[in-house]
Amino acid sequence: MRHYLSMLLRDTWFRILMWLIGTGGLTLVVPPAFDGLYSTAAEREALRATLDNPAMVALVGPVPPGEYTTAVMFSHEMLVFMGIIHGLFGIMIANSISRKMEDQGLLEYVTSAGITRQSIFGSQLVIGIGMNLLLGTVIFGGLTIMNIDSFGISGNLLYALGTSLFGLLFFVITLILAQLLPASEWSFGVSLSLLLLFYLYRASTDVINTDYSVISPYHWLSRLEVYSSNIYAWLWPFAIILVLIAAAWVLFARRDLDDAYLKFDLHKKTRNIRSYPRLQMTGMKVLVTSWMIGMILIGLSYGSIFGDLDSFIGDTPFLAQAMEGESGTNPLVQFVSTLILVTAVVGAVPALMITSRIMTEEKSSRLELLMSTRIPRAAMLNFHGIYAALIGVLGIFLSMVSMYAASMAAEGIDITFGDYVMAAVNYASPTVLLVGLSMLLIGLSMKLHIVAWLYLLYSFMVNYLGVIVGIDEVWQQATPFYFLAEVPSENIEWAPWLIILGIGIGLGLAGLACFRRRDVA
Amino acid sequence: MSMLELKNLTKTFGSTVAADDVSFTIDKGEIFGFIGPNGAGKSTTIRMIIGALTQDSGSIFLDDTNISKDRHYKDNISYVPGDVNLWGNLTGDEVINFFMKVRNYKNTAYKNELIEKFRLDPKKKCKTYSKGNRQKVALISAFLTDAKLLIFDEPTTGLDPLMERSFHEEVARAKSEGKSILLSSHILSEVEKLSDRIAIIREGKIIETGHLDELSHITRIEYIIQAKEDLSKLDELPFVHEFRVEGEDTHVLIDNDKAHDFLQTLYPLKPTKLQTLPPRLEDIFMRYYEGGRDGS
């Protein structure tokens, strides 16, 4: 087992290291930032009041009881949200060293060299436990060394343990799915869906009644009440990890390699794939469908809380004031506008995934095979761009429609169906801009494309954090969203809308011109 | 008469010169073997022809037209890459149909014949195919075309000998229809069997071009001999290389252009067994490297 483990480590250490730096860094930059932002108890109480509303509870979980210190604020705003990142870490690594390796024939290969099933499974487990332990140590160590007021050692330890166990839980869940499902795409897709579904489930039950949230592991993190009561007993539910490990082992030991317990034999009929667009649309069906469902769910979950928003904002002078803005509009509508803005940023994710697909073709050298035929390269990229923009806008539109549908019963919201549609129209142009940027980067070099994702992440952080902590406007000016009107609280402004759209189309065309000329990898 | 003409193609990646002043011509209806060890520049040259790479200098003519001036030149090309990757969720049949549509080729009878001939199960998803099966899908797709130039990059790695023969038959059939074939390989015997002419590439440079028999001066043939007399004195002759005895058999490599001298020397030794093995690429290069050393 030592040999196999060291081989696995050599294969994965860099990815693990990147995750450790990224996740550890993301966690550890926040406490000092919070410490400076809200220095007085009164300011923190005001923020706590801001967060104690259905929309924010849905995003980060219920507000913990007791004094709202900087540390409590940190654990409240970070723990559930970072759960997604820790879970993703577990899923990605687990899938890459289990089902993916099996799909590539590597497990069969090492088995033939005399490596036993026990060694393979044992090594996978050691990596899962080790990497989460390491991440926990980094976070615990970092929090303790920074020694910020109100961050107690016991709380630091509990935060690190909670997140590490959460990461390990999803690592082990992925291992089980790797045995049940027939391919790595499946085990990855299903475990990722579980990660998000548990989050969405908790988001709605946290708003309705937290008793129902207990099923979701995210809620266990909330119940730890890190830095206030430090309830270690809520680590106990994570003991289910042991049961899952046993189950994963039994499932792995009792099946043939490359076999699975659940098999799907879909589409027996030969599909008629006549063109490049058809080829790609077939390949992206799952991606597009799941994202569209996701956008509908986001719209529904936001829309369903609008009814409670009204009384809440009325009772919270701080928030009412923050949301009023210069124009003196209805604070509720202002708040909804901000939520729509955040939804629109999320809606750009599937668009970028669609443009990125052409790089998957290139990396697997299928693009080379395709372009040896009469299909022009630029036409291929052009299809990805147009399809990405269409799907991106469709996603925003669907979330607007479902937001409207879910909020129809809510009283006191003066937003018509037309307003929602106009909001979707409003955010169509930044979507085109992001797609255009993505096309330009693809045209220049595959390596540069990460910039598009970073820019989107930046836009999300600025517009999401902007709501919570009131970030400086200068940061927002670097995103296209800043220049647009906030529909529906304001009327759509066509001049910036058209300029952003024009820039997007220009970037896309430049991308096509570059892509036609550059060497294919 | 020329189907494809490469003129002084050069391509560098950073400080590596992947193709260095590469020139050759393929005539219409000709099978052209393109050989060299892995990493010699075969794929780089081919990828310039199909437009995946842009050359730093030099030009490519297809049917006497510079391809940079003909947007539709790829209508006349059908290509199989060395490492075939397909869309995992599509079946072999779907991939073949896709390429038929893209190449606007409608002869489904020929398609069925090829599927039969290569013994492909077309209803399976590509991700379940072995390397050999993926290769078959790509080969079948490439033969289903009206293109005048077929380009195969290492086409038979992954095929079993029976399938290899089917491939050779189809290449011969394409030739008989007047098509030109560019066949890249590091297996000399395969190229030798099929090609009318060959080019040898090493470290980005074309070092020889011509008919294989014209090139015979650079090849060596391995002979396996048994004889009544003592064979050990063969080892002293200048055109005999790598003399070794394995059990009853004596193995020697003989310069191809000295076959006459060798057989004359052998005859008095009363040979009882004489078997030849085809020249291997390694032997050619061995000879070449020796030549290079002598010259320097």
C-alpha cells in the first residue's frame, strides 16, 4: 500500500496543494478584514439585523443566538458558504483518484501489478483523511496565530474540525457513488448535485423551519455555533462517515473493475448528428439542462421569500436606509433588484462553460480531426459563442419567470411580470460581454481563459459582498454591472446597455479572428 | 500531376525546430510513405497540411493551388490522426454518420461494407471502445469520402494483423480510384509494402526521398543462415554487420547494395537454410548515423 499511496500522491499532490492554498487562503483573509470593517458592537448588531432576513438566511444560514462578535460573524457568514468549497474539494479529489482512474484503466493496470483492492481503497482513504486533516490544521493554525479578539482556541478548533469533516463526508460520498455509478462523469455529477441539493434544501428549510434542516450536513455546521456556544456534540452526526466508509469498501470489494451497481442504457436509437452545432448540443445536453433547472430553482427560492421581506425591511431601519438609495424608491424593490443582479452574475456561469467546451475539444485533439474537414474553425467558435449567449440569457429569463411565479402571492411588491422580463433583457448585455471576453481569450490562448473565470468570480464577489458589507464603489466599476441600471428599481438605460453589448460583440469578433490564425494544440 | 506539394516548410516551437525546410511532392494516384522515428516531425508536417498549425515559412500546394488562397481545400482532404479521440457519449455509428454528413458523402452501401470488413460493433458508445476500435471508426470515416488526398498518421498502431490487411486493401482500392495517399509510419515494412515512394524524416529534416529501391543503398537486410561450412569468417567482411549465432542459426545484417557479393561469398560455404527478414527502420537509421559519423 505504501507504494501505491506514494504513486497516487505524486499524481495528485499539486492539485491538493492548490486546493489547500486556495481554500485556506480564502478562509484566512476574512477574519482580519472583518475585524477592521466592524470594530464596534453597535455596527455588528446592525449587520446582524441585516442578515436576519429570509434572503440572507437562505444564503448563509440562521443567525446564531448570543452576542454577535467578530468571530461569530465570521463563522456565521463563512461556515455554510465555505462548506460548498470544502465539499467540492472532497468531490474533485475523490473522483479523480477513484472512478476516473478506473475509467482510464489505471486501476486495472495497478491491480495486475499485484496491488490489492485493500491497498487501493486504503490509499484513497488516507489521501481523503490526510488532505482534510492538513486543511484543518492550516485553518486552525492560521486562525490561532492571527490571534484576533473574540477568536477563541476552542472555536478555531471547532471551525477547522467542522469544515474538515464536511470535506471528508463528501469525499466518502463520492467514493460510494464511484462504486454505484458506471462512469466518472456520473459519479462527479451526482455527488456535485448532492452537494448543491443539500445546500438548496437547507436554504429553504432554514427560512421555513430549521427543524427540517437537520437532514442537511450544512445545518450541522450551523448548529456547531462556533465561537459562541461551541457545541461539539454537533460533530457527532459526522460519525456517519464511518458507516459510509464501510459501505464504500463493501461495494468496492464485491464488484468487478469497470462494473457498476447502477447501469443506464440510454438512447439505443442512432441519433442523426449532422452538423457541428448538433454534435455539441448533444454533448452539452446534460450541462445545459441541469443549469437551466438550477436557474429556475434559484428564481423560485428567492421569489418564495419575498413575502416575508416586506415586514422585515420595514422593521429594520438600518436595512431600509441602506436599500433606499438616492432615488428614494421602495426599499423592497431595491433589495429585489440586488438579488436579480446576483442571479444574473450566476447566470453567466453556464455561458462560460459552453464557450469553454471548445477547449475540451482542442485538448482531446478532436478539434484537429474536426478541422481537417470542411468545417471552418471560426464557425465552430462562433457557434459556441452564440449558443453560450443564448443559454446564458435563457437562464436569466427562466430565473426571472420563476421568481415572478414564486412571488405572486406576496403582497406589497409592486413588480409586474413585464418588470421581470425587462430585468432579464437588462442583464443580457453583460452576459454577451462575458461571452465575448471568453471568446477573445480562447482565440488568444487556452491558458489565458482562466482570466474569464476569475473576472466572473470577481464580479460575483463584488456584487455579492457589496450587498452585505457595502464595499467601495471603485471595485464595482471594474464590472459591467455597475454601469447598468438596476432593473426593476430603476428603468432600463439603453445607452450603457448598447455600449456593453457592442463591446461584447467586438470582443467576440476579435476572438474569432485570432482563433482562425492561431495554432491548434 | 502533383496532388500535394510542400515547399520549404519550417515550423518552430520555442527553440525546437519541429520541421526544418521540409519539401516533397505527392503525385496523383500515388501512395507516399512518410517515415521517421517518433518525434521526428511527421505529425507536425501533417498538422500543417490540415491547417492545425501555421508554418513559419514555406508554402503548401494542393492540386497546384496554394492552400492559403483556397478556403475550400479541405474538401479534398480526409485525415486520420495518430491518436484517435472520439466523443464518449456518441456511438461509433453516430460518429461515422456525422463525418459522412460533414463530408457530404452518401454511399451507405460502402459504409456498411467497411463496418463489416473492419468488424466494428457500431452500436456501442465510443467511450467503451478500445484504442483499436476508435482507430477503426476514424479509418472507416476517412475512407467514406470523395476527397482526393487521404492522410493517415500512424494508422495501424492498435489494429490486429487481420485488420491491418483490411486497411492495406482499402488503401490499394483508394489508389485504384485515383486517390493519393500520405501514409505516415515508423514501421518500415508497412510503408515498404504499400508505398510507391517514401520520404524519411529525422530531427525535422527530410533526409531521403525517392523510390524504396533507389533508397536500398541505405537499408540492410537481415539474413538467417545455416550452412555445412564454418560461417564465422563472414564476420570479417566489411558489408556484414552484427554477426551473431543463435543456436543453429547465424544472423547477419548485409548492406542491401552488397547482396551480390554476400551471396557469392556464401555459396562456397554450402548454405542449407537461407531466410531474410525485411529491413527495419532502426537499421536504416543505424546506418545513417554511422554514415554521419564517417563523414564528419
